[in-house]
Amino acid sequence: MYSAAQLFFKYLRYRFIALNGKGHGTHSPFVYAFIKNLLNDQRSFYAYEQVEQIRLQMRKDQRSIQIEDFGAGSRVHPTSTRKISAIAASSLKPKKYGQLLFRMVAFFQPKTILELGTSLGITSAYLSLANPGAKVWSMEGAPAIADLAESNFKTLGIDHIQMVRGDFDKTLAPLLETIESLDFVFVDGNHRYAPTVNYFNLLKPKMREHSILIFDDIHWSQEMEVAWEEIKKDESISLTIDLFFIGIVFFRKEQLVKQDFTIHY
Ligand SMILES: C[S@@+](CC[C@H](N)C(=O)[O-])C[C@H]1O[C@@H](n2cnc3c(N)ncnc32)[C@H](O)[C@@H]1O
């Protein structure tokens, strides 16, 4: 993984090359609408308050839990006993991104949603509250963390998330055998080159023209940047949007010329 200083310089570079986030100079009507309707939507939704209340509770929770360190590990907490408050402070997508995913799900209305990496269930909650009619799967390897996520779903009254427990390397392929297609996928766990490319290759046959695939932390490390560049080149993809902390992939066929955007968010 990059050091904090390296990441900071990467972020400065991103800010320098990113479009201004207002859509000026964007020649794709779809991307212009994406910026206007989703990135720049400042409205507050009731679900935001509900989910952020749970995040706050988790940030105050001083209990320690045993966790198995899957994947790329943590920059902040390499040990296997962690306070829930520390997990809530360092492992979860900040509200800015959780709420963007909420708006994307509310806007595109995906019927099938998959998240790799539930953690405490904060982003899963955003995804599922945005479309209560969707079928949602969320995958988590650490049992104590998965227990907390399920208890948070209960508190929020969410009953349409199916938790898939265990190592993605063992659980993803069998799960995908039971699903015909996926409309919305958020890959947020095991941020390393080989697993990320492998997850993409497993997910690709389940993608349809309207599907949206999101990778977290695409600039977190050199190997994640290489994985992101490789995924972007795949011939099935028609459009990508790099928001620095997440990368969004579209398969829309009406996009005749493949385009990669970097947009300030
Ligand atoms: C960054 S956290 C997910 C945060 C969550 N998506 C959110 O924003 O609220 C990543 C989670 O993925 C889990 N994870 C990482 N690699 C995994 C693997 N190979 N199999 C199963 N779970 C894994 C970790 O235990 C961790 O809880």
C-alpha cells in the first residue's frame, strides 16, 4: 500500500487532472447527467440519518472483537483484536461515498445488488435502504464482524440483505452460480491485484448492459492501480469514472466509443 504522503500526492494529482465536477467540458450526455443528478445532489434523505446514527454508535463502541485478517489487511490496525470503534473509524466507506452509492441505487433501481466486504454493514445499509425491493447479498469473512453487521441490519429494520459468510475466494464462485445476473456490485475487500482481477473475471459473466460495477480504493496501492488499469481495458466495458477513492464501471452499449473519465468529487 502507498504511504499516507504518497497517497496525498496521488490525490493532488487526481484533483489536478479531474474534471471540475460540474460537468462543464463533459461531452458525454450520460456522464453530464451522472454528475448533475448524482454527484452534485445535495439533498438529505431520511436514510442518511438512520445509517449515520448506527455509524456513530459503532464509533463509540469500546468493545473489542477478534477478527481474522483477510486480504490486504489494514493500514491502521494490523492486529487481530480490534475495538469496534477503531473498525468504524478506519474500515468503513465515509458517508460521502455511502450516500453517493445510496443515490445511485435510488436512481438506477438495480434489482440485484452484491457487496464484497460488509464490515459493520454501513454501506450495505445505504445500498439496501435505497431500494427495499432489491435482492441484496453482502459478503464478509470475519464472523464477529458479520454478527455486528447483522445486528445493525436488525436495528435498522432491514430484512432483505442475505449475508454470505466466509472467504470470498471460497464463497464468491458458488454464490454466483446461484445468481443469473447482477445489476449493481460494490467490491470493497481484499484490495490486492490478483484477487481484484479475479473477482472482476468471476463477476463479468453476470454483468448486463445496465449493470454497474464499483471498485473501492483503486489508488490505494500500486497493485490496485495496476488492477484498475487492467480492468478498464476490458473490451466488455464502455465507460469508467474515476472518483479517486472509488472507480465506477459501466457496460452500456449505447456508449459507442469507450471513454474513461476522471471526475472531481
Ligand atoms: C473495507 S471493509 C468493508 C467496508 C464496507 N463495505 C463499508 O463501507 O461499510 C472490508 C471488509 O472485507 C472483509 N474481507 C476482506 N477480504 C476478504 C476476503 N478475502 N474474504 C472475506 N471477507 C474479506 C474484511 O473482513 C472487512 O470487514
